[in-house]
Amino acid sequence: MKAATDLDHWTSKHSLGGLLRAARRKHDYTLQDLSQRAKLSIGYLSQIERDIATPSLGSLQRLATALSLDLSHLMPTTNARGLVTKADDRETSWVRAGGMTYQSLHGEFVGATFTAYLLTLPAGFVSVLDEHFGEEFVEIRSGRAIFNIDNETFELGTGDTIHFRSDMRHQVSNPYDVEALLFWLGNGPALRQRPDLGPEARTGHV
């Protein structure tokens, strides 16, 4: 049986500091490297890794972007997932009340190369304009959404799919009056909501 990696070890302990340290080491970044990429001080990063300081949501987002991670990776949950996720046991995470929500569908094991989510985009939702490594596949389960991929616009409805390289500048919006439910699969950061005033990181059970 293969020995557990640092990332697996710290994930099992649900320590934000441990998750951050393992992800940084996985990229072979020093604290100074991460400080420059995330534009956060070395001292502050050291305190986060030692679980002395609790970062704001904005700082978490900077760190996730600097480490090419989905934000949820740095938001530890109390329920560790294995190979199977039961519908009744999934957690719904959201950045702020009334904003985008997502449910993790993927398992957690050494060597996993992609993540999968059910994303709910509320009416009026607009994602950040993003560009990063990887590729993404999206199916519209209900509602409608507009994808802008390298300045080309695609309006998708229920049952429609889109598959694109994540290094193409992309943005998603839901300008309609009803929420949209999306199945998202990718090997990079998931869709992120454009920042709003007074966000709070919260997690609740479905």
C-alpha cells in the first residue's frame, strides 16, 4: 500500500494551515515565492500555516489562485470523502448568502486528476473573468447560462454542454430570472463568483 502524502495527511486532520503548507510544498514554492504570487506577507503566511492566523475569504482566494487550486480545497470540511459521495451526505458550500453554491461530487484519493461539482448560479450571477491551466466540461442541468470563451458568446439551455481549454479567457453569467444548475468537471479551479461586498465563507449540510 502506498504511503500517504503530506497532502493526504493534513487533509485528514482538517487543518487549513496543513492544507496550505502541503499545497505550497507540492509546487516547490518557498514562503517567499507564495508571498510574491499571492501578494500576502511572509509573516502572515507563516501564521496561517501554523494555524495562528485565520485568513479572510479574499486572502483564501488569492492563495487558491496562486496555487492553482479551487477555493474549496482551502475550506476544510469535517466530512472526509472517499470513493463514493452519497447524495444525502453532500455538503453545499457558498461564498455568501444568496450567491453561487456548489456541491462536491468527486472522491478524494491519491492521484485524482479532476474535480466535479454541481453548481447553482442564482439569477444575476456573473463569474470572474478567468484564465488558467487545465480544461473544463459543463452540462446545463436546468435553467440557462451564457458562456463567453475568448470573446465568443455561447447561450446554453437545459441539456446543452460546453468543453473548453481553461487557458482560454472565460466567464459565465446567468442574466435570467431563474437560477441555473450546472454539472462542472475539470482539472483546475472551478467557476468563481465575482467578488461582492461583505462576503463570508460558510458551509452547511444539504
